[in-house]
Amino acid sequence: MATTPTIETPLLPDTVDGAVDYKGRPVLRYNSGGWRSAFFVIGVEMAERFAYYGISCNLITYLTGQLGQSTAAAAENVNVWSGTASLLPLLGAFVADSFLGRYRTIVIASLIYILGLGLLTLSAMLPFLSTSSDNLDTKITLGSSNQLQEILFFVSLYIVAIGQGGHKPCVQAFGADQFDGQDPYECRSKSSFFNWWYFGVCVGSGVTVIIMSYIQDNLSWSLGFGIPCIVMVFALVVFLLGTRTYRYSDKGKEKSPFQRIGRVFVAALKNWRTTPSVVATEEEVGRALPRHSSEQFKFLNKALPSANGSKEGEVCTVNEVEEAKAALRLVPIWVTSLGYGIVFAQISTFFTKQGATMDRKIFPGFDIPAASLQCFLSLAILLSILVYDCIFVPVARAFTRKPNGITMLQRIGTGMVISIVSMVVAALIEMKRLKTAREYGLVDMPDVTIPMSIWWLVPQYVLCGIADAFTMVGLQEFFYDQVPIELRSVGLALYLCIVGVGSFLSSFLVSIIEEATGGNGRNSWFADNLNKAHLDYFYLVLAGISVVAFAAYLYFAKSYIYNRQKKATVPTLETPLLLDTVDGAVDYKGRPVLRYNSGGWRSAFFIIGVEVAERFAYYGISCNLITYLTGPLGQSMATAAENVNAWSGTASLLPLLGAFMADSFLGRYRTIVIASLIYILGLCLLTLSAMLPSLSTSSDYLDTKIVLGSPNQLQEILFFVSLYIVAVGQGGHKPCVQAFGADQFDGQDPEECRAKSSFFNWWYFGLSAGGTVTVMMMSYIQDNLSWGLGFGIPCFVMVLALGVFLLGTRTYRYSVKEKGKSPVVRIGRVFVAALRNWRTTPSALATEEEVGRALRHHSSDSEPFYNFDPLCCRFLNKALLHTDASKEEGEVCTINEVEEAKAALRLVPIWATSLGYGIALAQTVTFFTKQGATMDRTIFSGFNIPAASLQCFMGLAIVLFIPLYDLIFVPTARAFTRKHNGITLLQRIGTGMFLSLSCMVVAAQIEMKRLKTAQEYGLVDIPDVTIPMSILWLVPQYVLCGIADVFTMVGLQEFFYDHFPIELRSVGLALYLCIVGAGIFLSSFLVSIIEEVTGGDGRDI
């Protein structure tokens, strides 16, 4: 049992200096801040970036299309807005650091943000602007007939900029505040936080570029602006949910940092005539500070002497002078980074316009939006950050002995060099584009697509992404770390202003060049007809500016003196607390594992990420498998449902074998790696089978499951063989990954014990998120593009999952196997001994039970005895007796072994009675999908959603309900029940079962409605005609299934993990998975029986 913090455990109430909780009380380290709070904040920023890039990534298209502006005018408007949005964080940071605090500023800014996005959506919903020829030469035409709409658009756009100005610097600073720089573990985590922060930012922006640019170009601009508004509302809710976990900075009663720094400059100006001898005397007094620091900006040392009339409180201290110098040292770095900001501004303007003129076909009839290529920028950043944080930093650290591998300024400079290369590459590709236009005689035909693939632009996006991973992340950490603690929001605002000022400078350059190269009938470098423009010259000019800026940067970076914070101590033998090891666990080399640098949420998030990817791969096959079987393989609905159930059931039962192999022989880590390789092999073969020529169907084909006599027999055999290879791989992967993730938390540590309970909630959250994404994406690809691609993408994702899992190898905790007998052997011999002694007299058994009670009462807390209960499963107590023939002590079962067997046996009734839930769950991927296929699937004109995609509502219900359960329901229930988890595991499971009953009743009612509609419209005998009843009628049954899953499935996971012997926890989770598998088989059996009973003799089933 884990202990709770008490007066007798003084280690746990360790408080964090300079921080308080949400009620202003001293904050405890173990239950606040750290990665737990940081991930809330990172999630909020991901959503905010989704909202921001949902507007900005394709804004130039809206301005040149809906508002009818010229390319140059639109580029200037985009740059002005982007620049304003990047400068306003200075104001937001000042307000936060001086008055409101970061938390309140974030909440207020979020509300302003949501208001702006709502008005922006409203402006796009008004009638379209009527464009005129005069409109092409102006930025904003106030005299148009729809003047109100245009004014509303720009007003709301700048309201968004104001909201973003308060949100952006405070959220990042607030996230970094969750780590204590004085704690060795948290100090290192804070450095890593900036990498993963930018990783999250790029995930948010990458997703929005892909989704929103398609929606805006092909569906509706109002929907394209409305979705970011909804996402921003969600971001605010998520941020508020984490309120109780955050650490809030305690400002204390010191003067404002603006006052302290300002009075240094005022005092220095006031004393500018002070003689050098007086200054030297004051400097000698202040030798407590580093000598080399005082040598820089010596004119500020004149703030040290005080006038004769000065009061003591008005004298500047040495610390205040050095604080002012530290702020002043940032100015040259900031100025010389502006060249990079100018390059950064091109990504969402001219790069996008280039792509719009090129061949954007991916498949026949499918053109990608030009703005969607920005996703390669995000992908490059994501991969670069992973490589940088997990490979480059450890390798560089081995050579340089620096905690971060290289200094922050070295990192920034590296990115600047890469950005210069990106501009040169962009210029060369633009030259190639112009040459192609000339060769095909398209110079005077701007609306004709140039026969040059848009993929030519990928290198410049990728180079910009890699540069971002170095420079942008480096600038974030630099401006956070090198400013006074109270001004860290302002520091991050200064970093954001580099991008903002860069946008303004880019806009200024565009105006100057437009003026210089245009006019008098000439085509400027930014002509509306890009085939006559010269963006290549512009890119070369930017490369030249960047070279000059980099040379100046090198000069100032070499002389820069870092503002060192108080150093955190490194774990040594003199700090034994930090060398606290975890019992029963070792690291990847078999050494005792340290608590502070292993396991916990850091390792668990690796494993949750792997499971998200694995579920993406699994549901990429299963969610739409029935459509493949009834379509390309031509099976009947009942046959296809049986085949799906048979495969799903096998896939759910095989984890028993995988768990047995892991717990008895290979261990969980090795089993996961081997199973992943088998998984990947199966997915590769599945993709190959789908790429072979389609099967020729015949009338006989409908009445069989697998027709081996068909012309393409090899293809069909390959399909089913590969499908079951995937099942084998999944059987080894599924139970071991979850058990391995839970192993990262030590049940004997109070904080980790609570985290482990929460882990199962967030595990299922990640699992459902992966399932939701794959249902939406893969069902569309499989139904509309290609089954080969639909099976190939899961294969690629599974390769990525294996790579992510291996990256975390050094951080994991590995369970130590005891040298005793296998737990399977121990439990088995109890049953054998009980059967052998079944004729034992009651008096002899009573004597052994009395001895068992005595052992229980006199055992110490450290002895690993189960509670001896002689009345439970009493027949197993006979295993305690030994016959006269059993003379060897090792053949006698111990009380602990008997109780271990009883614990396993007690799970059987729970398992058996949970099978009804498994049967209900099986319907979500079979008959629910076939129901939807007969209904009206139109969402927008000309856009039908796949029937299988409605499974995403089940995933969304889970994703939304798990945070509510973990963050609201559990604390509320805990206040009433005084139970650690709010309610017991069995109560949780039972609640979900009740909800599943409700789900089936609702599903039956909706099916009655569907059948009645078919009868009313005379469609009973026309199965291929869509029934005029929206598919959205099925949403309630999916949502109820999702909520039931949150209770029952998560509860079953934790129950079977927690109540099985420690060495058999993979088997415990395999038994949980078998509930689903056995339920699927029972569902298949029911289908067969009901088909047999209700069909035949020409009757409909």
C-alpha cells in the first residue's frame, strides 16, 4: 500500500520556493507543476495554434479571392496583420507581468480571441463582396456595396491579433513556470520543455494546415473560420481544467522589474558627470558580482554612486545594475535575429502563391490546396525536434559536457545558416518554375497550371522547418532564460516580436521593391501574373540580408555573457535523496533504477504515443473491414460480419498467448519489439494483397467465406494470411504495451500510486484519440482513393510507432523477475494439490486453517503475504495439506500461493459476467456501419461521409468524457466516498454496463425508425437506394457506447492489472482483452444461430 503524506512523512510536503497554488498557499512539489501541468498548457497551445494557423495559413488566398486584392497588396496586408499579431505580445506580456498575472491574462485573452474568431466567422457568412476592377489596386475598399462585411472582417481579424497578443507569451511562460530551476530533475525537464512545446505547436499547426486549407478551398470559408473558433473554446476549457494542478508565481513585495531597470538608466544619466575615481570605488564595493560582467556597459556603473541628498532606498544596488546590463545585452541578439524573421514571413505568403500556379494533382481528380504544403514545414520540425532532443543533445553532451549539448546562441546561429540555404534553394526552384513557364508558352496565361509538380517546393519548406527547430526553439529558451524572472512573459514577447518585426520588414521590402521595379508599364518582381514576376530575385535579396545579419550576430554572440541563474545541484553521493531507487525495477542495462530520471509520466507518454499509433494501425484495418469484404471481396453481409467477428475475436484472444510468452519467457520489452516486427510484416503483406488486381466476383461467391477456386486465389489467400499475421502481432503487442506503461509507476510511492490510477484513464484517452483520427481519415481514403493506400498508411504508422518506442529505451523501468517458480506454475500446483487432497478430512483442514490465521496475524508488514481468507474458495485450502508421500518441503503449497490462486479464481465471475458487454461492443464495427451505409450520408452538397467514419463519435465521446471523469467526477466523488478513485473499480464497471444496455435500446429504436422510413418511401425492395434519413440519427448510440467504454473498459483494464499477481499482469490485461474477443465470438455465434433460425425456405433474415 502507498502511504499518504502525513506529519510522519516530511519528505512529501516539500514546497517549491517562489510558487503558490491556486488558493495562494505554499505549493507542494509532489502534487503540482512538472510535466503533468505542462502537458495541459502544451495542449492548450496546440489548440491555439490550430486556431491561429486556421486563419493565417490560407489568408492570402482569401484576400486575393473573396476580397479581390492584388498579390502584392494581399501579401502586404498579411504581413501587416502578422506583424501586428507578433508585436502585440509585448503589450500582453507587460500587462501580465505588471498587473494581472499570467493566469488571468490567459483567460481574458482567450475570451477576446474567441470573440474575434466568432466575428470573423460571421463576416465570412455575409454575402460575398462584389469585386471591381478598381478593387485590385487597393488594400481595403471601403466604398464597396458590402462595406460593412469588409470592415467587420478586418476589425475581427485585429481582435484576434489582440487576443493572441495576450495569450501567446503568457501561455509559454506559464508552462515553463511549472518547472523549478532549483531542482535537478525539473531543471533538465525545463530545457526539454521548450523542445516539446515547439513540437506541440507544430502538431497543432500541421494538422490545421492539412484540414483547414482543404475546407476553406473546397467547402466554405465560414466553416473554415468557424472550426478554429470552436477549437479555441475547447482550449480555454482544457486550460481551466488544469487550474488546481498549476504552480503560480509569487511576486512578493519587491519593486516592479520595470521600475528597477528603469531607475538604473535614470540614475546613470543623472550621474553621467561622475568622475571615474568615484565609479571605480563603487565598483570595488560591488565585487560580489562577476568581474567580467561589470566590464560590459560600464556607463551603467554610474548608477552605483549616490548623490549626497539621496535617501538610502533610492540608491541602485549592484544587483539592479547587473539586471539592467542583462536586459541591455539582449538587444544586439534581438536586432541581428530580424533577418531570420524576414525569411520566416515568406512561408505563408509567396511560398503559397508559388504553389498555386503549379501542378497540384496527387491522384486523378484530386488537387491538394497550395497552402497544405506548409504541413511539410511542421513535419520537418516534428522530426527535427525528436532527433535533436533524443539523439543530437545526448551525443553533443558527451563531447561538450554542456547540459543542453550546445549553447543557446550556437543553436540559434545554426538555424540562421540553414535559413540562408533555404532562400537560395527557393530562388533556384523559382528560376526552374519560370523557365518551365517560358518553355511551354505560359508566360501570358497566369490561370493555366504550369506542368511542374508542386512537390518541387518541398525542399524549401523542409529546410525552413529544420531551421525553425534550431532558431525558433533556441530563441524561445534564450529570451525566457536570460531575462529577470519576473519579466519572462516580456522575454518571450520579445522573441515573438522577432517574427512580428520580420513580417513588417518583409512588408516594407515588398513595398519598396514593388515601387522600384513596377510602374511605367513594367512588371514588378511581385506582378499579379507570377509568370512575369521575379520572386527568385527577391529570395536572393533575402539570402543576402540574412548573410549580413548572421555576420553581425556572430560578432555579438561571441562577446555575449550569459546571465546565470542559481545552479541546480547535480545528483551525487552527497545528495542521497536524488539516488532514491525503485524497488523491483532496473534500467536498460540491468542496474538499479533511479526514481528521478526514469519511469513516471515521461516514460508513460512514450508508451501512450506508441499505443496511439498502434491503434491507428489496427483501426485503419478493422473500422472499414466489413466494407472491403462486401465490396472488393464480394461477400454477403452476414458472411462478412462473421469473418470480421472471427478475425476480431482471434485478435482479441491471441493476447493471452502473447502475455504468457512475455510473463514467462521474453519479458514485456522484447515481446513488444518482436510483436511490432510481426505486425509490420502483416501490414506490408496486407498492402501487397490490396495492390494486386481486384478479384473477379461470381454469383457463387456470395454464399462462401473464402473461394479458393477463384482466378485470383493467391490474392485472397494472401489477404487472409496477412490479416491473421496482423492479429498475431497485435496479440503480442497489446497486453504488453499497456502493462509496460503501468510498470513505469511505482505503487509504493504516494505520487506515483495516484498517477498510475490516472494513467489508465489517459491511456484510454490516447487510444481513443488514435482510433478517432484513423476512423475519420482512413475510412475516407479507403472509400474514395485506394485500398492499397488505406492499408499502406497504417503500415507506415506502425513503423513510426516502433521507432518511437525504441527512442524511449533509456528512460524505461524494467521489472525484475524473481528467482522463484513461475506464477503460472505456482497457481497451477495449488489446484493440483487441492485435487490430490480432495478426500482430506474436515478436521485436518481446520487445523491447517488455524495455522494460517496465526501466520497472518504474526507476519510483519514486509512479508509478501496475501490476506488469508479461509472461507473464500475453501476447497483450495486443501492444497495446504501434504500427504505422507510428500516429504520434500518444496512440494508443499504455502498460504501465500493458495491465496494467490484464490485471487486469480475470484476474477472468473467478473470476467464471465462482463461478456455481455463484449457482445454489445462488437456491434459498433459491424451492423452499426452497415446501418449507416443505407442512410443519407450527405453533410454538404456533393460531400458524403463514409459510414464507418461515424465511429469517430464514439472516440470523441471517450476523448471528451475521460478528462471530465478524471478531473471532475473523481475529485467530486472522492469528497463524498473518501475512496482514492472516487468509486470502486467494480462500481465503475457496472455503471458502464448499464449505459451499454441503454445504448442497445436506443439503437433498436433508431433501427425501427429507419425501417419505418424505408417502408414509407417504398424502398424495402430497393436496397441500393439511399433511405431519406440522415446518418446523424446514429450518433446517440455511438456516443452512449463511448461513455460506457470510459466506465467499463477503463475499469476492466485497471481491475485486471491491479488484481492479478505482479508477474502475471500482462496475462491480466490479456484476460481483459479476451472479454472483447470472446464477446465478438459470441456475437458471431448469435448471428449464425439467428440467421439459421430466421432464414431459409426463401425467407428474409
